[in-house]
Amino acid sequence: MKWLRWLYDWVLSWADSPFGVVALAALAFAESSFFPIPPDVLLIALCLGDRRKWALFAGVCAAASLVGGLAGYAIGWGVWAAVDQWFFAYVPGFTPEVYAQVSGLYQKYDFWIVFVAAFTPIPYKVITITAGVCQINFVMFVIASTVGRSARFFLVAFLLYHFGEHIKDFIDKRFNLVTIVFVVLLIGGFFALKWLGH
């Protein structure tokens, strides 16, 4: 995994460059469809370098990530149309009926599936491409991506603005766990209210 560490260090090196914000936008865009290093890495470094610009950094990161998500959706939609028959013919157990079931789940829980991936460490790129494959409601995809990505990046940047270097270890080691717990409680509360309503 030396190449991954090299890639991580290369991403961090942009924090000391005058093109750091441009690099952040490019990274956030690429990570939403294919790049393995999350934009949080560079976002944290930039915020620590100039905490006054935390909102700018978070906004650039969220906007570029959303555009990258749209690209991922387009990739899934376009590629699937070209390879679907190959999957049905050569992947054991993957039938049009199975695809319809999975697609149905995506259609039913479109907002929650995309939001969870956008806000938590679940690979967002996997969901953007799969959303395109299943052709979920595009407007709902955009809304969920905007809410989830903005919430994640603005929260990270806001914490760094207020607490600086002291919060960095927490973000590095525990932030992903906190986001997962938050989402579990949020969705659990939503379904509890729905159940009580019946």
C-alpha cells in the first residue's frame, strides 16, 4: 500500500501551494467518482493553515464534490446502458429480477442511501455510480448529495475554525464513528416517529 501513502502525502503537499483551493476542488470532484483519497485530508490542512477561510474551503469542497457526484451518476447511467446484458449473461445469480429488486430499494430509499454515503465514511463514489445505474430520482439525488456533503465538510471546517489543532486528532480518529452514530440515531428516530404515527 505504499502507493496509497504516496498519494496521501501528495494530496497533503497541496496545502502549502498557492493552488491549494484549486487542488481541493479538483480532489473533491475526483473523489466523488473514482479517486481513493477523501477531500477531508486537504480540507483539514487548509483550514489549519488559515482558519479564517474555513467557510470558503468548506464551500468549495462541497460544491466540487456535488459536481463530482453528478459525474459519478452520469458514469453509472451511461456505462450500465452499455454493459447490462453482459452482467445478466455472465455474472452468476445476477438476473434482471435481482437488478429490479436492488433498483427498487434504491428508488424507495433514495434520499437516505445517498445522504448516508455523502455524510459518513461510506465511499460516496460507489453510491453516486450505483445511483446512476439504478436511475434513482435525479432531483432527490442532488438534494441528498447537497445536504450530506455540505453537512460533512462544513462541520469539519467549523470544528477546525473553533478548536484548531486541538480537534485534529479527534477528527482523524473518531469523526467518522461520530457521523455513523449520528446517522443511525437520525434514521432510527425517523422510523420510530413513523412507527408511533401508526
